[in-house]
Amino acid sequence: MTRHFLRQNGFTLLEVLFSLFLLSATMVGVASLFLQIIGFFPASKKQLVASYLAQEGVEIVRNMRDTNIIKKASWNDGLISCAAGCEADYNDTSLSLVSGQLQFLKINNNFYEYASVGIITPFQRKTTIDTSTTDKLKVTVQVLWQEKNRSHSLTVREDLYKRENW
């Protein structure tokens, strides 16, 4: 007589428990990675805003230099007294010396400025200009901000050269 064994087509309890463990461990890993990525978004946004504010600071000085040339004034007029630090807005025609603590930039009509109205941001900007050479301005713009009880800073440096009248 021959005995035929029935084939089992299901899973054992051990196999089911092991697959559930693997599935839950994978889901926990994906969820924690997702939460970390979401946590980086505000930091990335502030870093991007800081880089734009720093570049704007350089453009403000470049605009003042170019305006001096167009007006046929000395190319570095108003730009030689910022060794200790200055502040300026996108619409300023001159740099203001920093006296004491840096001011916080405010958002007013989607523009960052030092106006008396607007929403205070965490950003501060300081522009320094090294005029140790006669034909070049060494412009350094530093943007500072606080986030999650940590201090952050971003610095941009650029050399602006003396240009003859256009």
C-alpha cells in the first residue's frame, strides 16, 4: 500500500510572523526617513533665503559703484567707510554704518528691508568692504540667523573692480 501525503499550500505561523516583522520594520524605517526629510525643509528654505540675501547685499554695493560711475563721481564714493560693517536695503542709495547690534530684516510687501513696518524675520545682514587696494573693493556680505536654538551664518565674498566711465 502506498501512502500519499497531502501537500500543504498555506504558510506556517512562523513564516507569517517573520514576514509581518520584516514588513513592520521596513515601514518604521521608511516613516522615520520621511519625518527626517520633512524636518529638513524649513532649514533648506532658510538657507536658500540667506543665500539670496547675501547675493543681494553684493548687488547693492555693485549698484552703488555703477551709479557713481554713471554720475561721473568717484567710483568708490560712499563705499570706503564700511570696514567695520554696514547695512543697506535694495532701494537704498547709500550704506548705513552698523552701530551696535545688527538689525533684523523685515518682510514688507514681499521685500526684505530694514523698514519700520513689516514682519520681523530671523535674518540679519552685514556688509563689509575692504578698500586696502586702490582699484578693487573686497565686498563681504554675511547673513546671520537663528533656527532651532542654533546660530547659522552664510558668507559671500566678491571683488568689485574700478571701472572707467562707460
